[in-house]
Amino acid sequence: MEDFNKNFVHYYPELEDFGYRARQELKRAERYACFLSLVDLNLDSLLSTLKQREKFRNGDYEAALARVREFVCHNLRETDIVSGIEGNRMMILLSETPFEGAHAFSRRLSRKINEFVSSTFDLSYNFDIGMEISSFPHDDNSSLKLAETIGKIIDD
């Protein structure tokens, strides 16, 4: 684990390491009856467009990817935990955040990512950034989905 920015966002480049930390945080949330939300970002449309753009311009796709990741990290609280981007996914664990707060955060983050990409990479397209939210203790289905998602992250 490394601290990614000056705000001490906890960054785990490998999804599996993120999964282990998320499992630890879920156990803590269950023990102390705290809220915990997991936001699973699907960046497929954004990343495929950036990849095509950078290939066309002979640019560095990995550098563009790092800028997106860094931007997301700078929009998190110091208590939040973020994974690297693997495939088209990026995960954010929001401690002490109920489902409703995670939903509001997701809407804001999607808008901010689109604004960032538009201004940084000169792309005016509005990307569909899919976000799935699982929370504890929201309801039985969401809590079960959170545990299952964390398990899949570790097992994959």
C-alpha cells in the first residue's frame, strides 16, 4: 500500500490487495455497526476512447490513465480507499458512508470526471461512467452483494 497523494488517500494498485483491505473494513463495519459503501466504477467507454485518442496522437495511454486515476484520488476523503484501474474497473471504498451518501458521491464524481476529461484531453463527449454501489448495512441484498463483490475481487 502506498499513500497516493498529499490527502493520504489509501491507494492499492492491485485489485486483489484492495479486496483484502475491503474485507478487513467490512469486518470492522460489522463489528462496530458502521456504514461502509463500495463504489465499482465501470470506465469502459472512457478508457476505450482515451486509448484510441492516444494511439491516434502517438500519446502515452498509461500516462493518460494515471492522470484519470490521480484525479479520482484527489476527489476522495483521506479515509477512503481506492484501487488501481484493472481492465475497465476502479473500486472505491467509502468508510462511514451510507448508501444514500455513496449514491450522491457517485453522481458528483461522474460529473467531475466528465468535466476533467473534457478540459484535460479536449474531449467533449459525455461518457457513461457506470457505477454500482453496495453498502453495509443498507439492506440484506446490498450487504450480501458487498460481501460477494469483495470475495470476487480476492478470488479473481
